[in-house]
Amino acid sequence: MRHAALPLLLLASLSGCGLKPLYAGGRSGEAAQALASVSIEAIPGKGGWLMRNALEDRLKTMGEGSPRYLLKVQLDDRIEGLGVRADDTVTRERRTLRARYQLVDNSNGQTVLDETTGWDAGIDVASSEYATVAAEDSALERLTEIVADRVLARVALGAQE
């Protein structure tokens, strides 16, 4: 019986720590209201198009607000060979997507947030060039989704500060 009460006591002690869920309150919460007021600057290139779409898809779920903030994103997309055979052919690649993002307050032009985040993915290099290009494109699509989530999680915090 004592063992069953211990998790409840630990759970009760967390309420006094001052932590609260980032997305508390749903669409009417602070984070959702802050994200609803973010517009996104155009991002060049295929990766930029994918990133902007991923960001906009996530922001649409927060509702519509007047654009108080402008999100500027610069991408650095790299592919490097990792596994190399004796005949110098690459067998594995790593695709890395880094995003430097700035959240600018439209009312005064002040940069509220200026940070970098990123993620990488491994790619098997197939004997077919088409399959390798398809795997690289697929990796870019997955990476933009992951990096967009990371950017918006931090933007939600930054817009509330």
C-alpha cells in the first residue's frame, strides 16, 4: 500500500514547482495566441519551400491573429558521405538541416529571438541513382518537419517572454 502512495505524493509535489504545460489552454492559451500572431518570411530554395509550408501548417492550427511577429528563417542544408568503400564509393550519407531563425516584433523592429536549431538523418546510398535521390528528398521532407516543430516550440516560448 505504501508503494502505491509514493507516486501520488511525487505527482502532488510537482504542482508546486511552478511548471505549466506550454500549450495549456488550447487555442485560447498564451502559446497559441502568440503563435497565431506570427507571419513567416519567404525562405528560398526547395528546403525553404518545405520549411515554410511545415511552419504555416502548424501555425494554422493555432488560429488567425494580426501579425505581431515576423519569423525569418535561414536554412543550411548539407549532405556528406559517411561510409566509403575501398573503391571510394559512398555507401552512406548524412543530411543535416540547420535553421537560424529570428523572431522580429513588427511594432518596433526589435529581434525578440535569434537562435539556431537543426537535425540530421542518415541515408543509405543505393546502386540506383534515382533511389538515392528519392531517399535524399525524403530525408529533407522529414527533416523540415522535425526542425519546424523545434523552431515553433522555441518561438512559442520566446513570444511569451
